[in-house]
Amino acid sequence: GDEIGAHTNLKCKNEHGLVRFVTPRHRFSCSVCHGSVPEGAVMFGCDTCDYDICSTCEGGEQNDQ
């Protein structure tokens, strides 16, 4: 699915739900694998805790049709 703002089942370290977003610039990095994420990539994040994970760490088994 392509629902920006959709919650995933994952939560940040403080148990907030993560929200899907597209990176507005390239300075994002994943809080899990610490890889850098390019501009325009899908991530899942918690604004409150500044916790963001890349789509690979979010699940990998999601098939985007």
C-alpha cells in the first residue's frame, strides 16, 4: 500500500507507533541499521522520539505491487 501516514505494527523504544513517510532530504539514517537513506525514500518514524527506520528494517516481506 501507499498510504502516507499509515501506522505499522512497529513501535519506537518508547512504544509510540511508527508513521510512514517519505524523506524530504537525504540526511536521514535508519535508527536500526544506521544506513543512510536517500531523498524520496519511504521510512517509518516517530517524530516525538526522533526514531526512524528504513523500509528494509520495517519488514522486508512487504511486497509493493
